[in-house]
Amino acid sequence: MLAKLKNMQILSAVIVGLLLIGIAIGLLVGIFSTGGTEERYIALDSGGAIIAEGQGNVWGPAGTGRLTLEEQLPSTLLEATTNGWSEQSACIQNTGKIFAKGNLPYLLTYNTQNELIGVYLISETEKPLPWEKLESLSAGSKTIIDYQHWSLIVHLKNPANACETI
Amino acid sequence: MNINVDKLKNTKVIIGIIAIILVIGFVIGLYTSKGLFKSDPEIPYFALNTDDSNNTVQLPATTELAVLEGWAGQRLCIPGRGKFATKENEPYILSYTTTGELTSIYLISTDEMPLPWRQGDNLIASGTELVDYQHWNLIIHFDNPLSSCKTLQSKNTSGYCDPFDCNLKGSGERATPTPYMSPTPTPQASFIIQKVTDNISASKSIIVSSDSEPDEISKIIVDNAQAKSKTISNILSNLISGLENPDYGSNTWINNVSHKGFKGNVKSDLFQSLVPDIPTGANINLTIWVTDDSKLKRLQIEGPLSDTDAKDSIRTFEISDSE
């Protein structure tokens, strides 16, 4: 068998064959590793500047000595459902799927790729533009918010494609 | 070409050669796939109320767009917040990273709002009062705020000019390039210390307050300082001018304004008038923070000032000018 490798043609064919197998594996790994979507960092917070305190990595609003008020939002649908957010509607054109949690004064919207694409803020008191006054919020036959409110949707992605499947 | 078949009889050599060829192929394949299937980066999109109504507002995703749309931005980047940009009559403030990407929106409500909205008296950034009334605020971060003030090292900075600094507003053209000026050398710490001392001596009235948890020694210093308010500027200027081996320390933010830090040692004797029972001849670690115009703003004493103090005692004092 090894004697055959003395033949340059056979040896070259073996080397090229092995190289091609390597290239094929590399291509496959490359293709599948680029398929995933990068998780975004979306969070709610409040207050002015934050400063690093003298020791360790404790962060708080300047002068208050408090810990950070930052609260990260679930950037994927899976994260949302495991954190207690429940689906309120199927995908609505230009909005996405609406999710609510308890009595929080905001809703989250997700696209069909299950990415967080918006935060629907609710105010029971009058707000200036670009807030919008709504009598209620319904999706199909389901009423999600059954009282008059002012809403402001902060879109993190273009909602025009929210319900498109790839 | 002669092949040494004897070597190929060794299984380890054969496996090694096969592995090397496969790895080379794998690397070629991997890089080829990255090149072939490289997707264009998604264009950032941020908007408010994108629906059929007239209230749709697309937010400027970059500082360039913000300036063109009439937003006025700040030059300084505030850690964890970025560079705030404001526009008249908008009930929100935008903030951008040092690399010019929209990183968060600061929503303002004059009415009381439930959590996670929080009440704030005002919003001061880099010494400018952006919101000068009591309000409730909610920030939505579009990226990790801790990287808002990342350096431009990763970006090709040649010719880069932050639009908030470049005065592009309305012109549609790049501003005339600023002629090259050699960088100003950092002054010696002792030079700044001298200016701080001069400023203290020139102050007519200085107020000292303790920012740390009240403790006996802090109170003694503050009480003594207030009792000696006429001579406190002399005491402080003696303390600062007595700073041995002064050097630059870490900077800090006080009321959203960056202050330069200096550190050094002072002889405990200089504290005698403020802390009468302080042991003489001891070295005290002193750190001070000063404004850009070399005015003393904060003073921190590290270490014990008496036998009863813990070794890791730290006392912080805020200095303000009553003028």
C-alpha cells in the first residue's frame, strides 16, 4: 500500500483529497457559525452620570452611593418567556408580537425572528408629542390595555419587517 | 522526487501529515466561508411611534445625523451615559458613544411616573444643566452603557472629527481643518499644586463639609474648620503646599464634572490645628481633586489620625467657596 505512495500522482491525489475534505469541513463550520444572531444589550435605567466607586466595580448614580438602577431587558423571546413575560398577541404588522409582565408600565415587542424590537411605554397621565393618546390597546379580539392612556413605542429595529419570515 | 517510504511506515508520522493537511484545508475553508457569506452590517434603526400616524420620529442613529437634524451635543463623554444631545422642545435627550453611535434615550416626564421611572431634581452633565426642573426620567440603553466612552483606538482616527465638536451644523460641509498644534505638555504636579495653594490663599471664605459617614474625627475636623473659618484657607493652603512628592492620582467625577486627582504625603503636624491630639511626625496619605482652573474641590485623608482609628480609615471632605 505504502509503496503506491511512491507514485507521485497517487500521492498528489491523496494530498488534494485530504485538503478538499479539510476545506469542506471549514466551509461548513464557517457557514453554520455565522447563522446565529448577535444578542443585543437593551436595558432600562434612570438618573444622571454613573461613577465607579473607589473599591471594586460597584456602579451607582453620581453622589448617591446607590447601586446601579439598570435593568436589562430580555433581548430574545426565549429569555422573555423564561423571565415571566407572556404573549399578548400574534404578530401585528408594523408592531410585532406584544408581551406583557404583571403591572409593569411597559410592554415589549418581538419580531418573528424572536428578537426584541421595541418597548411600548404606557402613561396614564397626559404626555406631549411624540406620545400618542389611545383609548385602549387591542390585538384582534383581545384587549391588552383596557383604559385610556398615552403610549410611546421606542423601536429598536424597523418594525416594517416585524412579521416577515426569512 | 524521492519519498522516504520507511518514514511513512511510522503511524504517528502518517497521522501527523494527514492532520496537518486537514487543518490547512479547514483554515482555507473557514476563511473562504467568512469571505463568501459575509453579511453587510445591519443599518441601525431607532424610532418612536413608527406607525401610520404623523407622530413617527426616526431618531438620528449617528452624531453626524443628529447635528444635521439640529441636535446640540456635548463634547465630554460621561461614563455610563455617553455624550448627551439635546434639541429644543423635545421631551427626551439622546446620548451617543464617543464613536458617534446612538446609545440611549433619556425620556422626561414632568408628571409623576411609576417605577422604573425615577424622580430627579435636574440633569447636569459636564457642568451644563440639561434639565433644570424636577422631573421623572427613564433611560433606554441601546447598548451596554459601560462602553459609551470607549476610546477611539479601534477606529481609524486620522481625520476623524466628532460632529458635536466640528460645527457642521447647517453647512453641509466639513469645517476647515484646524491647523496642527503641538500637544500641550502635561504640567508637573507640583506646578498645579502651587496654583491650588495660590487659589486657596486668594479665597475669602471656604466651606468644609464631610461627605463620608459621620465619625468622631471627621466631625472634629469639620467643627474645628468651621470654628476657624477665618483661618481655614491658611490651614488648607499649608496642608496642600506641604504635600510631599506630589504626583497625579486618579481623576474623579464630582457633580458630573471631571476633576484631576493629585496625591502625596503630608506631615501630621500640619493637621495639629484641626486635630489637636494627632500624633506628631507621622506621614499622612493625602489625595486632592481640583477643577480645571486649579480650585480645590475634594480632599481625602487615608490612614489613621489617632491611635483609636482603624488602619484603613478614609475621610473625605468637600471644599466649596462661599463666594
